[in-house]
Amino acid sequence: MLEIKELTKSFGGLIAVNRVSLKAREGGILALIGPNGAGKTTIFNLITGVSQPDEGAIFFQGRRINRLLPFQIAALGISRTFQNLELFTNLTVVENVMVGAYRKSRAGFWKSVFRRPGATKEDRLLYQEALGLLDQLGLTLYADEPAGNLPFGQQRLLEIARALAARPKILLLDEPAAGLNPNESRELAVFLRGLVNQGYSLILVEHDMETVMSLADEVVVMNFGTVIASGEPGEVQQNTEVIAAYLGEEEEEAC
Amino acid sequence: MLGTESQYMQYLFSGLTLGSIYALIALALVVTFNITGIFNLAIGEFVTIGALAAISLREVGCPNALAYTLAVIIAGLVGVLMERGTINPARKASVLTLIIITIGVSIALRGAALLIWGTHPYTLPAFVDAAPLSFLGAVLIPQSLFVLGLAVVAVALLFTFFDFTFAGKAVRAAMMNRTAARLVGINPARLSLFAFAFSGIIAALAGIFITPITTATYDMGFMLGLKGFVAAILGGVTNATGAIIGGVLLGVIEAFAAGTLPSGLKDAVAMVVMIVVLLTRPTGILGQR
Amino acid sequence: MLKRSLLVLLCLVLTIALTGCGKAKTTTEPTAGESKEAYKIGAVVDISGPAASLGEPERNTLQMLVADLNAKGGIDGHPVDLIILDNKSNETEAVLAAKRLIDQDKVLAVIGCSQSSTSLAIVDTVTKSGVPTISMAASAKIVTAEDGKQQPWVFKTAQSDIVVANKIAKYLVGQGIKDVAFLSMNNAFGDSGLKNFEEAAAANGINILLKEKFEATDNDMTAQVTKVKASKAKATVVWAIPPSASILTKNFRSLGINMPLIHTHGIGNQTFIDIAGADANGVIAPMGKLVVAEQLADTDTQKQILLSYISNYQEKYGNRPSTFGGHGHDAFELAVKAIEQAGPDRAKIRDALEGITDFPGISGVFNLSVEDHNGLGEDSMVMIEIRDGKWHYLAD
């Protein structure tokens, strides 16, 4: 469904992504893992058009997308969440989700500007659907709170709800479990599996090996901008390079 | 004999009237700034375009309502042309460059106005031919009420738009977080177009409403735009409410200053206000950060 | 990236070019008869800027007159080359323009400027270079130096503000009014008016209870007018030109102040009425006879020349000339007469000007002399009232 070929990106003198290739299947969960600074978030930025690659290409459903603008890529059905949260903090929780459905709203921007406020069927529909999504993620209580007031864990869930509002074909999640307690992480994992059953495809960037192993269908491991291993979770876990990379990191964490 | 309270009342009315115009211009500036990150320093020229276009249309025979509507549409179109022709092609440039471009456009528009309309002052008739109203010993001319009314209606419409329509929520989202907005599918170019057309329309309306009181010349936009900018800074540029408050406050301060200081210093008041704000509270009255 | 920068640069260049079209220089080149050497006359006029309503009719009149003159063969067969420069109502620009006319174009005489402020600005320049100059502005200071002597090289054709002040004072006395408010522009015209009115008031037993000023470019004088309303004045005298004169009048009426509103000859053009609209009705002012030419008695020495100026101007420009155009008319005709007598010699032209007497012009009958470079007395003005948007002659 989503294919990356020989993608390369440098910032100044630093090569952040070095000839990375991977393929994400339709209807599965691909996990992109690796230590900090491996280039995982950069890949997400490249896919969604926030950055432009120096070399290489990105294909979505057979179509080349690396030259398109972010809003055009979003319109094709690619949604993402952010590691550092990019919520619309000035809007309420339910409004954030409604705006997430922007690409679906058929009336278009200009017609919406001139329509009577709030009285339209589509607005009400969007509202209902947004509430539905909030319910799925356990956020109904917060619906009319300003998004900025939510606890961090709930904000992460809100980002996911917003990303889903557009009914994307593929969802890119950047460290969705960060900041969640073990209970919440498990619930999230169940939820994400449920999404796949509904027909979504997911690419996860995750730091935490345990979450990834139980959840992912396929794992790609990166370090220093290159892919060092890819395959099923079980295989990758045994890979010596991978262990070395993570061991090195564990040592750092231990210090 | 007019007592001091009545005198002050008179200054207050003056100040509220002109302050409403500053508020509208400040509003246009703030909305554009929040959507695009650019200060449209050509905003004053749209006031001029609205007023002078309305005057010319009346001169060729259009009835008032039609002339004013067409003038506002023309101003909107000029805003669109400005955005498509000068802002959009330069959108990858730095914010400072873009602001300088708006200055260039303002000079061009003023030059065009000079060529088309000359240096003559022109006037529009008051909207209704009614006697001035007496209120607490001071006089309020009917046209002032129209100006105040315009400000109130404009603000009400704007808040309705932002709080109750889907497009309004989308625009507010984009104002808060441009990156996420793009990734949700909002087209920044369309927003930029909306911002410039919208601000042109608001400014043009301000020009048409104020001309019966102050007359219109080809360079009326310069000072008005400058004071609108000061008002926006006074109120806090991140906030539409601040723009309104800043505008009205500036108008009132100016009116009282004109009454108590030598009138030559009236224009300097705005400059003094701006310096004081930037030195003591740069984010303005309602600004954050 | 480069292409975009070029586009932006192009836009900027275009904008600057568009605005550069402001520098207007109008030359009226002599057409036929190149046989005799052309006589050059320069004119510095406030064509753009706040005083445009004065400068435009002056420029139009000058162009009309020089075209007529050259069609008749010029001065003794010498075509007249009239070079008109726009000083944008600005003193600095006026001086630069005067210098250019004197040093580069080497004109025989200068006509200028439209306002007292700009006229005063060029006095030093023309005096240093010894060029006879005829101003079209009001302040007596233009021709009278501090010591009371006349400026040797400067003349003027607008009625002096001393005359205006006296006429207003006499009118007030005639109406039995003793307490007045005085509002004036904050420039040379207004200040000169203030000084002369103070003297005229003192001489006629009138008290000025309140003095307020405003800028030429102000668009709201409610503050000053409010103070008038709060005072015990029984009449208000305003020393201003349009547009500020009109705006003040509108503010005055909107506050419902019930007292005579008296302006000066500074409002002598249609612009004043156009901008003030119905609020102009009831305004009283001393004016040159041009605005009520048709209402004058047939025995009036100026009536003929006034009527013919009106009809010529109307034919060429489609509207009635203003008193300001008349000041330009007189300046040109006086200059031409002096050059006719004296030939192309600046000092001789100046001497010739001082010798012109009983010269009926638009602004009055001129009697110039060494001691009087203005030559107009109180009989050059009449009191008028604006009724129904038209000038109405108030017979004494």
C-alpha cells in the first residue's frame, strides 16, 4: 500500500535518513522502531510532505507522492499523529476531531464560509461522528473542554481520534503509547488491533519493544538512518545487530 | 454653555466613532496576521479604495446601495489580486520580505489612487438625512451611529463565523497550528486568499462608512492604516477582541488628546501610544506569550 | 526560486514606477513664430497636496492665458514660454522648484506660490537672485518685511489678510457683535490671519474669547468646535482653506451651534461648498468680486473683465473659475504688462511692476507702487453669504 524506495534526507551535514526502503502492507500494522535519532520521525515527515526528500521516492497505492503538498497528501487518505502533539489547543476536544474530518467535508471551504452557522445537516453529522470517535477512545467526558486542558495521555488519544476523523486509508502513529501507563497502553493496543479489523492500515513508530512485539505484523528496525533489520517480530528480536543497538541504549539508560 | 462633563462626553463620542474605524482596520490586520503570519501593511489603501470607488460609482449614476456594494466587491477583488499576484508567488520568502512586499503594494495602490482620483478631497452624503441627536449635553451625529453599528455587526459576524461554522473552526485551527492544519487537509493557499479578500472587504466598508464624516482623499489610507496597526499592537496582535479594544481605546485617547493638547500633536498620540506599549507590555492588552 | 525573486522584484519596480509619475512638470511651449526669442516665465504652483484646490484653478488659468497670448503672437512678437512646476503644497519643494526655474531655466519672472506658507518659503531665494516674483497668496508678510518696508522683489495679487481682517471686523461691528471665537489653520496663512485679526479686533473693540488651531490635514475638528460651543462667543471666525474649512463647517453645524459662522477668502472655490454640502449655507465671508460677478452693478469697473474670464474659463474647462484662479490671472497679466514695458530685464521688470496703477484685475483694481507691492484695498472685496449652495452678494 505504501512503499518507500531509497529515501534519503540530510539536514545540513547530518544524514538523517540514508537510502531507506520499506513496504507497508494493506490492512496490517508495520512498526518502525529504533533508538532515538534513528530517523523514524523524519520518515514520517517525508511521507506526509512536511519535508522533501533529497533522493528516493514514496509511493502510495501505486501513486508517487513525494512531490505533493502536505494538504494534498492528507487528501489522499494519509493521516498522522505527532510525537510532540500538534493539537489545536484553542479548540474544544470535539472541535479538534471535527476539524480532523476536514477533507471529508464535501461543501468545500467557500461555501461553508457563507452558510448559516450551525444549522446545516452536515455540520450536525460531523458533530455526531466526532462524538462517536471520542466515545471509542473514552474521551466523551472531555468533549467540550479546550483541548489544551486535557491530561497528556488523553491528549495523545485525542490526536488519534482526530487522525481517524478523516477516515484515512493509512494511519501513521508517532509514539502513540508514550506517556501512557501500562494499563492505558494495553487498552490502546487493543484499540489499534480493532482498527486493523475495521480495515485501516497502520504504521507505528514505537520506542517500547514490548508493545511493538505483541501488536505488529511486521517490524522495521532503524539505526543511524538506515534499516538494520526487517521482518516478523519474532525474527527481528533474535537479530544480533538489533540486540546490540538496543543493548547499547540500555546501557546508556542504566547509567 | 457647555459644561466640562458635556465636553468630555463630546470627546468620547468623537473618539468612539473614529475608534470604531481603527478597530475595524486593526481587526483586518489581526485576522490576516493570525491566518498567514503576515502584517498586511497595505490595509489602509483598501479603506481608500472602498471610499473612492463608491464615490466614483455614484458619480456615474449608481444608486447608493449598489455603489457601496460594488465598491466593497472591488476592494475584495483587489485583495484577491494582491494575494495571488504578490503574496502567493513569494510565499516561500521570509515573513519580513512578505511584509515589505505589502508596503510596496501600498505605495503602488496609493500611486494608482493619485493617478485616478487626483488630490481632490471627495465626500459621500450621510446615510440618513436626520438631525444630530443630543445625549447628555453632547451631540451625536447619525452617521456616527452607523459607524459604531458597522463595528458591532462586523465583530458579531466574525465571532459567529469563528465559533459556529465549520469553516470558522477550520480557520481557527489553522491560525493556531499551521502544520497540523495542513496535515488535516486544509489548503493554506486558500486560507491566505480568504484572509486578504476578507481584510480588504472590512477595510473598504470602514472607508465608505467614515467618508461622510471625514471626506476621502487618495492618501487617506496611510494614516488610518498606521493607526490601525498601532491599535492592533495596543490590543495584542494574537487576539481579535484585542484589536477591537485597541482600536476603540486609541480613538478615545486621541479624541481627548485633541481636546486638551494642541491639535497638531493629535497624530503623534498614536505614535506615543505605540512606543509606550512596545516598551512596557509588547504583547498588548490582551495578547499572550 | 530565482524566478520568484525576479517576479517580486518586478512588482516592486512597477510600484515605484507608478508612483514616480507624480513629478509633474507642465511646459507650455510657444507654438508658431519661432523667429523672435522666447520670453521665459516660471510658475511654482501648489497643484497637488492639501492646497490642490487652490493650485489647480491657478494652473488652469495660467495655461489658458498663455495659450491665448501666444495665439495672439506673444509679447511684441516674442512667444512666451511658461514653465509650471508643482511644489506639492510643500515649502521645501517650492524652494527647489524656484531655484530650478531661476538657475536652470533662467526665467525673467516667477509666479508663485498658491499658499502663504510656500510663498514665504521662496522669498529668500528669489531675493538673492533678484527675480521679480508675484505670489498668489494672502499673507501680508509675503511682501512686507519685519521693518515694514516692502520686499524689493516680491509682489502679490491676493487681497492681503489685513484687508480681510478689517472687513470682517467692520462686519461684526455692523452686526453689533463684540465677542468672537477664532479658529485658524496651524500654518503661515492661519498665523498671519490670527495676528492681523487680533489687530483689527483691537482697533474695533472686539474681544477674541477663544483661539483654537487645527492642521490642514485634520479630518475632525469636533474637539475645537466643542470648546466654541462651551464659550460665550457670539460669532465664530474661521481662517482656513478647504478641505479643513469645509470639515470644520460640517462639525460646527452638527453640534448645532447657533451663531454666525464667518470665513475668509480662503474658501473662494466650489470645493468648499461641494465638501461642506448643505452645511455651507449661512456662511459669511469677504470675497473677491469674482464669485458674484453677475450680481454686481453694471457700473462696476471690474464687471466686464470678470465676466469674460468666467466665460473663457468655463468654455475651456467646463466649470466656473474660483477666486484663486483669479489670483493666477492677475499675476500673469501683471507680469506680461511689466515685460511689455521693460523687455527681458529682471530689474527693469520689477521697476515696471511698481509703476502699474489703476489696473483692473480679477482680484481687484491694482495700484502698485514702491511702498505697496500688493496694491489692493478694502474695495477689492465684498461680503457674501452662501445661500442654497450659491454665493450671494450682500450689499452693504
